[in-house]
Amino acid sequence: MNLENKNSFTLIELLVVITIIGILSTLILVNIPNIRAKTRDTRRVSDIKSIQEGLAMYYSNNQLYPFPYLEPGQEIDGADPVSTALIADGVMHGVSGDPLDDVPYGYSYISVDGRDYQVKYHLETDSIQGHNQGENIVKP
């Protein structure tokens, strides 16, 4: 009776494979929230660039930015007066709000006299070059 079977795994080999799978699964699960935050930050930066481009075209058409929106700022969510002005002027088809839509996240627009503006937004990470974690401000 030959007990050697070369076609099966030993208990040690199975334990090593299970351990490796467990370590990889843990690494992936730990990094998922960070990956999601980076993805939201990438979308935020893209949204802000689109809003800036829309505001530049609006200014080109009207020689003013949408105003008056004073502190603490008009929240940009796609249905606000700033978004409505950009859509009505034909410079944008739609305006996106922040992916989290939670404090302190959100896009805030301020223009006192229509000659300039500020758009404030927050990032969760510092993963995007040229942008800081926390509050960021863009101007024309």
C-alpha cells in the first residue's frame, strides 16, 4: 500500500495559502475607505474645474459672474441659483454637487459684485497634487 499521493496539497501548503489570502484580504479591506476618499476628491476637483469653466463662459457672455451671493456663500448643488444661471445661460448642461453632500463638504459660491467670485470646497485627502486636504478656494 503506497500512501504517497503527489496530486494533493499538504496541510502546511494549504495553511500558507490561506494565510496569504487572509493578509491580502485585510490589506484590501483596510484601504477601501482611503480609495473611496481619493475617488471623491478626484471628482470634486473635476467638478470645480467644470464650474470654473462654466463661470468663465458665463462671464464672457454677460461681462459679470452670477451675483449677489454673500457670505456664508451659496451652496452649489445643481438646483441652486448659481447652477440655474449657468444652465439657463447655456454654458453648462448640469452642475454636480459634492459627492458626500455632508458638512463640511459641499461647494460654496461667493460673489459680491459680479466682478469676481470664490468657490470653496473641501478635500478628504492630500492625494491630489496642487490641492490641500481640507478647505480649498478657487478664484477667476
